Amino acid sequence: MSLLKVTVTQILKEKSSSVFSVNEDCTVAAAVAAMNQARVGSVLVKRDQQVVGIFTERDVLVRVVSEQRDPAKTIVRDVMTAHFKSITKDTPVEDAMQLMTDRRVRHLPVLENGRLLGMISIGDVTRWLLLANEVEVDNLRKYVFSEYPG
């Protein structure tokens, strides 16, 4: 299965459609509690059902802990990443991997005309790559060790 031909749609099909989000007015403490409960490293931040940012573990470390802000009083809108990268369902997996590597991000929202379709993580991409490699190895093994049909 060539990476050049596979889009993010394939990854979205094989994972949970759950995308966790918080309202931009919630506190950092509430957002972190939601992240911990869902066992995720980021949540999307919404205003009136529109995605306006992403709040990640890195945001907590850099903009809250390092600046000694009180998580119970700090509002997510003030410490989220507002200028985040997103992709579409038609983005090739290879391009998504490159974007994650270049931007040093672990989560990419998948948007289509401003509408949220899902989110992929570096873990999702890694899992998908492992499965794709297993299929390729299995196909090569069958080719090499089977009798030649001609």
C-alpha cells in the first residue's frame, strides 16, 4: 500500500470518531481534567460550535506552568494555540506526517469547509503505518514463498 496514494480518510475510518473539545471560556483546570478523563493529549477549543484553537499538553507546560498561572483561574482562550495547522480528509498521509514533523505537533484537526471531521494524532499515523507495513510484508512473503504460477 503506497503512502503516496493513501489519504487521511483511511486513518479516520479506522479510528474512533470521538473528538474531544472544550469551550473557550472554560478554565485550564477543567480542560486538563477533561483531557485526563479522556486520556488524550489535546482538545479542540470551540466558540459557538466553531473550532477556534487547540489546547495541548505543551500549552499547559509553556503557557501555564512555566508562567506560574493558576489553572483554576486561567481561561483556555488565553493560553490555547489559536494559529493551529489543520488538514483535510484528502490530505495524503505522507503530507500529514511531514507537517507533524516540520511543525513539531502531535495532533492535527481534520476540517472540511470549516466543519470538523475528526482529529489524527502521531499515534494514529504510527499505528496505521505499522499495519500498512505488516500487510506489505505479508504480501511479499506470499509472493516469495509461493509457487510460481507460470
